[in-house]
Amino acid sequence: MKANPYKFIHTFEALAGIGQEIANRHSFNEMIRVSLHLLLGSLAIMRGGIARYLPKEHEFQFIAVRNLGDDFPLSIPISMEDERDLTCAGLRGIEADQAKLLCFFQQNYSIFEKKKIELIVPLIVRSELVGVILLGEKASGEPYDSTDLDVICAISRHIGVGIHQRNIMIELERKAEENRKLYENLQVTYKDTIKAFAAAIDSKDKYTEGHSERVGKYTEIIAEELGWDEKCCEGAAVAGYLHDVGKLVVDRSIINAPYRINARESAELSKHPSIGYEILLPIHHPFVDVPLAAKYHHERVDGRGYPEGLSGDQIPFIARIVNLADSFDAMTTDRPYKHRRSFEEVIEDLRRNAGKQFDPSLVVAFCNAMLNEFSGETNKKRFSRLLGKGYVNTSLAVPLLRKILNDLDGTSGMTFIAS
């Protein structure tokens, strides 16, 4: 029989159309519907349907049907034996008489006969069953010949690839979601571990319970005020939580001394930044500056701090933030040898030591964060919770904070005051 050249033209047009659909369509269902339309149109087939195979449910789920009627099932269960037989058959047209051997065909024989299903085409990609195509009779009434079957298999191969591609995307999305949840769980575990570690640090000092956690939160507030992104703010908080980790190896009697410690005890206590650095350095932290915060949080911008007497920009930025947060908490909490200072005295200390002990730009950021809360610019009550009820008189604090911000406006760009 002489081949019909128009048939091949329609075939190539259909293949090109399906390839474009697979590449460009954002909607998988729309891609399948268009593909079915192109397949039926290329050979003037009266009716048909495309289903994808759901291996967990062991069923064919129909995505697109045409002229099969409302009574046609949306899904057809298949046995493992059917799956094996269809996979072994490969991508080829199976005529209805041959398909009668399949369990799912036998179970749905009445409806297949009613709808005049003449051909079943398993969609096989890389030896895997991904779906099936059911085709009715041709408009001409002629039986399918070998050329028709070649055309159908060529088009079906493209449709199978489209379904397989979709399955891969679903699996990738599922794994991505699993990885996201795993990452979130790891983040929660990491944060909980850090907080537990901070509690262990503070447990050595009965007078400063919660100090490390408060410093972590103050550090985070400053980072947020500086405009850092969420991950960097979380890293800054971790640096604050762990800044005193070196105290774990300092004699408890020195830490808990109910008096101002002597020179020998002070020298022993002063080792804790370097010890903390050595403890944290081998640990892989998401925020790499955590060990630096532990080592340098007692440095002063005027160079009079320890352990190395660094000044200005020599001090890692995160250490300057932790230094301010640490000092603020020390001034606003009771210690064994002194009561906490009034809020007004603390703010005056920040103003006086901006450029000496503290980075002026950070004092500005910290005070601005307090002003936003106490003036009602933000609904967050972080300072109120950390400082305790009744500690801050907002009617006095707001003008005081505005004054210090005005005073420091010209020195906030890292102007250091010589001692």
C-alpha cells in the first residue's frame, strides 16, 4: 500500500506540537489535553483518553479524554501482573482482542466495548510504565495499519516523556520539601542546642541566670536594626548566646565571688574569651564569626580592652555588637556586689562611652531600637520583657533616647575618642 504523504505531514506537525507543549506548558493537564487532541487529529481517530500510572495506588488515572462520555471511569485499578505485562509489552499498540488477556481490560470489558476501544498503547519510558493511551476507531472505519501504529507509537513516545518528566518534577518537589523540613528541624535543633549551651554557661553563675540568653537577644535586636537579613540576625544571636562559653572552665568560686575579685582572680577570669574561642573554633557554625565574638567581646574601640588590646575597625564587627549587648545587660541586672543601675544612668553611660568602649554607630542603632519600642513605633515588646516590668519609665525614656541620638548623630560613623 502506498503511504499517504499527508499522514506524515500531520504526524510531523503533531510531533512538533507535542514537543513544544512539553517544553513550554506550565500546566501538565493542559499539555496532556493538547497532546491527545494532536494525536487524535493526526489520524482522524474518533475518541480516546490518556491516563498516567500511579504506582502507589496501582491505578491508571485519566487526565484527558475525548468523546468517551460522562460514564467513563476517571481511574482504572490494575494488578501488579497487568503492570508487569504492559511493561514487558513495551511501547506498542495492543489491539482489543489481544488486550482481553489483561485483568484490567477484562474487568472493564463492558465499558471498553461500549466505547469501541480498539487500541491500547502502554507508555513506557526507560523500562518503566508511566501511563496508557486508549484509542477508539478511526473516522474512516478502516482498521489500524502498520503505518498508523508507527505514527501512534512515535507520538505516544513524546507523551510518555512528558508524563515521565512530570513525575520527575513531582519527585524532586517532594524531596525538596523533605529537605526543607529536615533543614528546618536541624535549625530548630541547632537553636535549642545553643540555648541549652547558654543555660549551661549561666548555670555556673547563680547571680547572672539568663545573662547569655539576654545578650543573644540584644545582639539580635542590634543586627535587625542594622538591616541584616534573617540568617545573619540568627547568627548574631548565636554569637551572643555563646560569648561567655569560656567561663565553663573558669573556677566557679571566682565567677560566684560576692565581692570585687582581686588581680589574680581577675587575670584568671580574663582568660575566658580566648578559651571560648578555642572551644568554638573547631565547630562548623552557620555564622562563621561566632568564635570571634567569644574572643573579642571584651575589646574596646579605644584600645583599652582585652585580650589583645585591639581598637576601632581592628575589632570584628560582631564582637563590637556583643560587647554593647553584654555591657548593657551587665548594667541593667543585679550583680553580687552591686544593684542594677537605673535606665537613665545606663543611657548616660552609653552616651559617655560611645567612641571609648562602644562603637558609636551601634549605640545609635541600639538606642533607636529602644526608642521605636518605647515611643510605640513598633508593637514589639522585646526590651520590656527583657528588662522587666516597671524598670523603664517611657515618659522619661523617650526624650532621653532622642537626646542621645541627637548627641551621637555626628559621631555614629565610627568616630573613636582617644583615652
